[in-house]
Amino acid sequence: MISKPHKILKEYWGFDSFRPLQEDIINSVLQGNDTLALLPTGGGKSICFQVPALCKDGLCLVVTPLIALMTDQVESLKKHGIVAVEMHSGMHPREIEMAFEKCADGRAKFLYLSPERLETRKFREMLRGINVTLIAVDEAHCISQWGYDFRPPYLRIADVKDIFPDVPILALTATAVPRVVDDIQLKLEFRKKNVFSKSFVRSNLAYVVSREDDKIKKLLRICNGVKGCGIIYVRNRRLTKEIAELLTFNGIPANFYHAGLEPAIRVARQHDWMQNRTRIIVATNAFGMGIDKPDVRLVIHLDLPDTLEAYYQEAGRVGRDGEKSYAVMLFNNHDIVNSRHHLELAWPEPETIRQVYQALGNFLQLPVGAGKDVSFDFDFEKFSGSYNMKPVTVFSALKILERDGYITLNDAWDSPSRIFFICSKEDLYRYQLENGEADKILRIVLRSYSGVFTDFTRISENEIARRSGIDSPKVKEILLKMQKRGLLEYLPSKNTPQLIFNTERLNHEDISLSKTFYSERKKEAFSMLESTIRYATSETECRSRMLVSYFGEKTPVNCEVCDVCLKRRRNALNQAQLKEIEEMICSFLTEGAHTITAIVSKLARFKENDVLAVLRWLIEEGQVQSEGETVRIL
């Protein structure tokens, strides 16, 4: 007999079976257990709360700090015929009110909300009348001050549990060290410890670290040696463009991506890469969240990441289809010095942080004693320029103020244009008769978009302009004019960060930077960086073992495919063996491309790991080329 979770999985997602651990996690939740799920990036975390929520009557609360992913998941559920709503700082008050009405009357199955929403007493009181049957906490590491992305509003999740004491919590994260795993369960007040963790070992993934004075030369060699699509991560926006142009000049189709690009450009570039029209995307860490492209063959870091948590997540975007793939880190001694200096800049002195706080209140024209829970569109560059402050200082000060609970700073996300008619159809008809240009636009809107009288509905001004023959700026002008007449609510698209004051604005002298959230956190940040540097500079330990050990997992064997393992294997061969294996591989490949399995089989009289070690060396030296499991001579 097919279980209810399997029926739901098949009905809504079309899958016949769950991925490893998903079913165990779902069963734990359905048994009413508080559960922590550690599933690496791409492990299917959302299924783990969406399926059990659909098995139950009532509403699932989903807490997540990432507004862009929140919106994507809500839209995805809607496409599957599931009613889901969201609440966050970037929404119109009427949108939030309508979303809550759907929760209160039982229409909605999922309520996605940002953590700061839980900080308002009014919201918590409104929840009391709703039948909540599951609380899902995504990016659960954010609740721990020892996690790499601590967010104080997460600490209020336990308050919701007080309202629903018998409702299970499912906490989900991709990466957490043992200390953070324990802290998550403590802060969420688990009734008993209950952790499901997928192994951090990625057996199809070869980790490679290379100390290079000329990183560009090595980069080109790797991109030519390993075919298939890839991601190159760099630290700043300027480098994304420079590296992409360099790759293109050298015959490698590439483009660049960062948060400062126009939304339409970012969407187009991401789409081109997803469809393999662009082979390599060069990006800051703004790229990759929520992207599940299975056939990524190569992820290269041209700078040292600040933490191994961040590195593991970004490297984890490669090889999700289980095929052979590579995660490469290129660095030199200068990078180590730069990383330490960059982290020093990320911890400005307390007095500097207070000055930034004072300037922030002035910039937003917020009087002392006002502003609690108020959300502002925040232009970071304009703010920095207005007060002649270094952007890195401003950003770092704001992040520390956020960690200490004074503000919440949400990243920019693409908010599409939306409309909602608040007049009667009769009033709208009269307006159409009196306004010819508006009539043309309204006819298209009413034919093209359903639900505009019942809900905020996404629209495209460019599409309306194309079909009406009226240019896009004029379409926006007419919609704004109709809003002033009280006929509709119109929310133009935007892509700006949101800044929220969690308390009333204080005098800057009253900003208290506690030892826990400043001195100890600074020490912890440097400790995390040093772990990354130790990983990069080690020449004796298996890369995979080092990574999984960092996350508290012990493995008794080396991976045999990282640069350290292969170097050890090559060194164990004498020169005659090395030369013989090399010549046999090259001779075999002159007959045509062959799979790695075929090469190993051809050289069966040698140990498999010895053949693989020489083959990898030939790839790194640019003598042969790898495309997934297929290898050809250059």
C-alpha cells in the first residue's frame, strides 16, 4: 500500500521515491518529533517540510531570511496548485493583510515569513487563532551566535513555540559544525535531541587546491581541461567582469553576475547559463542561492572564502547529478594576507559603529525614539557617499548592528510589479469610458491577468506596452494616476535592500556592543578564517577528510581523488611506472575519446588509483581534456 507521503510526492512533484534521508525526516515530523535536518546544498530540504505539511490539516509556518527564495518557493507551490502566501518587509500592508486572511480562514497551506515578523507582539497574537500544524525553520544555523550567519530575530522563534507547544519544529540547514548543531536544538527548545544528517562526503567530487603565483594561467588551463559548465567565484564585482572578459577573449564562453546589475540582466544571464548558452558564469557569492543545476562540472574559487561553511555550500553546487566534477581553490600568499586584512576591516571599532548608526538615523530622517519595526528601502551606495564613508566600513558596521539586534538588513531581491483593483467593476468601466489611453491598458490587463480584483497580481509593464503600443514609462504613469484616483493599488518593480529598525532609534551613545556579540564573535570569525587557511595550505591531509571532519563527521578512508591524495599516489610511483602509464593513456586516447572506466580497464595491470592519479595530472597539465566521464587528448 502506498503511504500518504508517497502519494503526495507523486501527485504534486511527480517523483516515485524520496531522496536519501527525506523519508526518515518526514516520518519523524509526522510522529510529532522536533527534528533537525542537515542536508547539503541541493539535498531537497523543501520537500522535507512541504510533504508532511500537506499530510496534515492546517497551516505550516516557514521561517526563512531569504526573501528571494521565499518568493520563488511561494510561486512554485502555486504552480503545483497549492495555496501559499508570504509576509516580509517589502510588501504592501494590504498584501500582508490579505495573506493573513487566507491563513485565518484555512485557504493557505503555507505561510512563508521573514524572522523579523516574529518580533512583533501583534503578529504573535494574530497567530493564536490559526491552526498551525508544523513550524519549519530554514537556514536554521542563523539562530546560533556561533553560526556563520547569525540573525538575532531567529531567537524569537521559540516564542511561537510557546503559542503552539504541541506543534513540531523542523529545522533545516545545509552546513553546521557540531557546536552549532547543539545550539540550534537548544535555542529552538527541542523536547529531545533529534538530528538527521546526510554524509558530508561527496564521492563524485574532486577537491583541488593549488598555490599559484599566476592564477589566471592556471585558471585558463583548468577551464580548457575540464569541459562542461562552471561557476567561478571572486570577491568583488569588478573582478567578475574582468575575468569573464578574459575567458571570452581566450575562447571560453563566459559572462559575469553580481547584485549590482539590473534585475532583467541578472535574470537573463542566469537563464543563459542554466540553458548552457553561457558555459562559465563569473560571480560574487550573490550567485547560486536557489539554483539547482545538476550538470555543473566545475566550481573555482579565485579568492579564499571567509569560512569553510561558505566554501562547502558554494563548492556543493557542482556535480549534483552524481557525475565526476571538480571544486578548485586557487590562492597565493598575497591572498592570505588580503583575507586577514579584509576580516580586520569587517570589524570596525565600536565608536565607528556608533557613528554609522547615528548617520543611518539622520539619512532616513528618523527621530530619536521612533522607527521601531519600520521598514525602509535602503540605498547602500547613496548612504555611504552621503557621509563620505568607506563602503566596506559601512557594510561591516551595519552587519554588527544587525548581529546585536538593533537593525535587520535584508538583501536586495527582484520584486515584480503588482496591481490590485480596489474599486468596483462599474467604477472602473466609467473610468475607461472617460480615459482612452487608460482604456487600452485596462483592456489588456483584464484580458491577460486573472484575479486582479481579489489579490495583488504580478504584471509586466513592458508586455502591456508592447501589446498596447504605449511606451512603458507612459504605462507606469497611467497606473500611478489610477492609484491616486483610488481605483487600484500599484506596486512598481524594485530591487533594493530593506532595512528595518528592530528598536526605536536610540542616541548613538546608548548603543551597547556587548562582549558576546563583538569581542567573542570577532574572535570566532578569525578562527573560521584560519580554518580555511589551514585547509588551503595543507599538503598532507586528504581534502575531503578535512572538510567532513570540520563538520564533525569522521571517515576512515581518504578520498583518493583530491590533489593531496593523487600527489601522494604519484609520488609512490617510480619514474618508469609514471612514464609507462602516461604513454599508454596518451596512446589509447589517440584512437579517440574514451571514458575513464575504459581507460582504467585498458590499463588493468596497473592499480586503478595509480592510473587515476596520472590521468588527473595529465588533465591539470593540459595534455588531455575531461568532459564528465569522457576524456580526449588535446
